[in-house]
Amino acid sequence: MRTPRDTPEITLVGAGLAGSLLAIFLARRGHRVTLLERRLDPRKAAGSAGRSINLALANRGITALEEVGVMEGLRSALIPMAGRMLHDEEGRLRLIPYGNKPHEVIYSVSREGLNSLLLNAAEATGRVSIWFGETVCGVNFDDRQARVLTGKEPEQKTTPYDVLIGTDGSASAVRAAILEQTGGRLDEEPLGHGYKELSIPAAGGGGGGGWFRMERNALHIWPRGEYMLIALPNVDGSFTATLFLPNQGDESFQALTTPEAVYTLFERRFADAIALMPRLVEDFFGNPTGHLETIRCEPWSFEDHALVLGDAAHAIVPFHGQGMNAAFEDCSAFDRCLSDPDRPWSEIFADFEKRRRRDTDAIADMALENYVEMRSTVREPKFQLKKDLSFRLEERHPGRFIPRYSMVMFHTIPYAEAKRRGAIQEGILDALTSGAASLDEVDLARADRLIAERLGTG
Ligand SMILES: Cc1cc2nc3c(=O)[nH]c(=O)nc-3n(C[C@H](O)[C@H](O)[C@H](O)COP(=O)(O)OP(=O)(O)OC[C@H]3O[C@@H](n4cnc5c(N)ncnc54)[C@H](O)[C@@H]3O)c2cc1C
């Protein structure tokens, strides 16, 4: 373990999900940590999180939270989601389980609640100080100073740092400074689709919450081909729904400029949802339209000065529910890079990037693929057949054939390996289901042979 005496103070920019968790990991290694956060304290200022009120937490995130001992304190705030509840256009429901075993569920969690819990745990270490209302707008690498805007009528000041880590999200100022200093590369890939948050209040109402108007232990999806609506449960009995839609075109955010246009779309395509959304129009025109993109950049660090991590290094589209989970896995991976107390920071940063880049590139790709699955493929009978077959093959070949979704959500198999094995498995599933209409028609002896050939016998 590094001791406080031989470790520099670390300045983290951004006290969101990654920043607040990383602060705990660093404090446990003996570092003093200063967190600079542009927002007001979410524990005091209601509704300042800005986007996605709730999130899906899965195994990778849980593993990192367990490592710093905060998971037990979170359990009562989690709602297990056992599968996707599909809503078709006639309002018929069908549950597609996520996993093959009872514990294979993901959890809906409040972003603000989780952030607050992590901030409290960071402060409880006694080594972390958090400064809210401080926006980093640049870095002077020559004299190791961060430029910070602070106050109601913002004034610029400089804050010295020993080591600077940007956990400042997808529009990272630290990333911009690193790329400018190094002449690095920024690759921004807009999705062309945006999102809008809408609410489904609890039945029974009242300040203390009521009961759920739909199955609570599921992630609800209204897949409509080119777009979709989803909803995740909250502990107060409400759901937060998110409409994902193209930015432009006949059915797009650009086309929804009047309450009539919004109602018409919902009545036509989401008829069972509209009945649950008394504030549809207020939400639609009151909430911002979010932008979605994939961000890749290189390098993630500059010498022994600065590093970016979480969305600041690799923002992804939200369709695998993995952005936060990957950011938490980053924190845990970075912590492992610190195990040798004599290692220089420049080496630690380079090692972290080397360990993580392939994996974060892989989850970025898989997240994009999952949008097509969620909004479209999930409706096809072939999808259900392949899902059923993949569970059957997992039972026949435990540890060797693991559905790709399960590798990503319920295991900590590196993302790049999950993607590689997932592609081989997809080939096997395609071969076995070609011409088959049901599981009974699948040749399981051939399945065993293909798995032995392509995935090995070990
Ligand atoms: C609609 C939607 C749904 C999502 N659903 C899921 C999901 O179900 N599961 C999942 O795992 N992930 C999900 N994600 C992704 C997840 O939100 C992000 O991956 C995660 O928040 C990344 O954490 P972070 O700490 O790196 O960045 P952020 O959470 O963005 O935190 C960055 C922090 O830095 C602060 N900051 C920014 N700039 C500055 C600055 N210049 N100076 C000081 N402070 C600054 C911000 O105020 C913020 O507090 C979703 C994302 C979206 C948009």
C-alpha cells in the first residue's frame, strides 16, 4: 500500500459516478483527494443530475462497488429486473428473461441516490474533500495548474495539482487539454438518434409513493423498428421512461413540434403507454432532448500529469446499460495499476490505457449493436429461438458457451473477449437455427460438435 507520505495529492475533475467511486479507491490507497465538481451538491440541490434519472447496474459495477465496501448500503435502493418486458403494438406483453439462472438479473438504481451514497462514502474516508460549483475550463501543464471557474458571477482562478484525473464525463475539459497538449486524436461518432425522458407516475399517488402500474421487476421495451420507448422502475412505484428516436425524418424529434404530433405518435405506436403518462406533453416539451454519441480518443494521458477515465475517455451509447458499469470497472482496473508503490505515474497511466482500451472499444461496438436488437430484432421469432437455444447450450456446456448478453452483464469476462466469443457463438446459433422453427428441430449433437470445434473442449 502507498502511504500518505509518499503519495501525492490527487485532483479529480468531476464528482459524478466515476469520480466519486475513484476517490474512494484512491483514499483507500492512502492518497489525499480533492474533487472539483461543477454542479451543486446533489445531496442538497434536488434534481441537478441532468440526465437519466435511473440506470441499470450489473455485475461489473457491483463488483467494483463491493471492492470498496459500499454495495451492502445500496441493496435496499435496488430494483431487480429479470428480463425485458416487450410491449407490442396491440398492448400484448411478453417477458424475455435476461439470464438463465435466478441470480442473473440487472438492477434499476437512482443515479442521484447512487452518486450521493458514493460522495458520502468518499467523505467518510477522511481523505477526500469535495468542492462543488467549480468548473475546470483548462489546464496549464507547464506549471501544473488547473484553471477553474467559480462563483455566481464566475471568476477564474488556478488550482495547483500533483496528479490530475479527469472524470468529467463525455464533454471532458481534461480530455480536451490532454489532446491539445499531445496533438492526440478525438473521434466523435453521433448516433443520429436522441432521447427524451418521460414519467410514468405510481398508482395511488401521494407523497409517499404508490404502487407500480406495470410489472416492477422488468425493463419495459416498446420496440418499434427504427425507434423505441423503454421504462425502468423506481423505488417510489414510478417508472422513468425514455423515448429514443431519430433526430430527423418523418418520425423524429424534428417532426414532434406540437402536442398533437406527440399524441398522434404515442396513440398510434405506444397506445398502452400513453394511458400511463398523464404528463406526457409537459414532460416532452419540458425536458431536454439528449444527444447520443460514441467517443473514442487517444491518448488518455499526458506524461505523469493527467489521465482521463470513465465517459471522459470512452463515452458510449446507452443500449447495453454499460457506460456506468464500464466506468466503475475502470476505477477498479486503475486501482490495480497502483499496487506497486514505486511505479512512476506515467507508467501507471500507460498501463491503465493498455489494459482498458481494447475492452472499452469492444463495449462501444456492442452497445451500438444492442440498439438494433432492442428496437427491432427482439421482435423476431428467430431472436426468441436463438435466445432459448443459447440458454440450452449454456446448460449443456457450462462455462464454455455463455450467451453474449450474459458475458457482458453477469460476468467480468473482459469485454473484448465477450465480443470475440460472442461472434463465434452467433455463428454457431445461425448454423443451428437455419431452417429450424423451434428448439425441437435443432440438432443438439451437431451443436455439441460445433461448440467443441469452435470454442474448444477445455
Ligand atoms: C439516457 C442514458 C441512459 C444511461 N443508462 C445507463 C445504464 O442503464 N447503465 C449504465 O451503466 N450506464 C448508463 N448510462 C451511461 C452512464 O450515464 C455514464 O456512462 C456514466 O454516467 C459515466 O460516469 P462518469 O462519472 O464518467 O461521467 P458523468 O456521470 O457524466 O459525470 C461527470 C461529472 O463531471 C462533472 N463535470 C463535467 N465537466 C466538468 C468540468 N469541466 N469541471 C468540473 N466538473 C465537471 C459533471 O457535472 C458530472 O458530475 C446512460 C447514459 C444515458 C445518457
